[in-house]
Amino acid sequence: MLSSKPMRAAVEISMYPLVEGYRTMIRAFIERLRGDPELVVRSNTLSTQLWGDLDHLMQVLSREMRTSAEAGAQLVFVIKVLPGIALPPAAMAPSAPIPP
């Protein structure tokens, strides 16, 4: 039986568009994730980390991966999911800007 209690989670995701001009696609993906007020989103040059409710995280990632894929480029996503993990204090520090 599934619990009705929300489960916090952390996700680390990297997106690899297999096309030239990939930076624009990556920036757009991250900005869409940052637009969700229920998520904490932090980026660095290797990956993006997200914290929030597990079910909501999965819904947002599914929607945004689909949006990116529908743009036509072949994509690879590498995702790590850590269910049951709380937001660490360091995650509240400002995120690095997305590199050009």
C-alpha cells in the first residue's frame, strides 16, 4: 500500500543534446525547471540538482523532458534520484549562472 505522506527527494540530471547549438537547449531546459516555484534548482557546469516532493519532481521532469524532445533533437538524459532525502542547507546558496 502506498503512503499518502509526501516524500521529499533530490534529483541530479544532466542533459546531452546530440546536436550543434546544444547550449541553448540546455539553458532553456534549466530555465523551465527554475520556473517551478515548488522546486529548489541548483546548477553547475556538470549537472543540475533539484529538490522537492518526489511525485511533483517526476511530473515536472517528465513534462520538461518531453518538451525538450519535441524540439526535434536527439537527447540523452542522465538522472540520479534520491528518494527520502531532505534539502541540505548548502542547497539554499545561490546557483551558479548558466554558462554561455
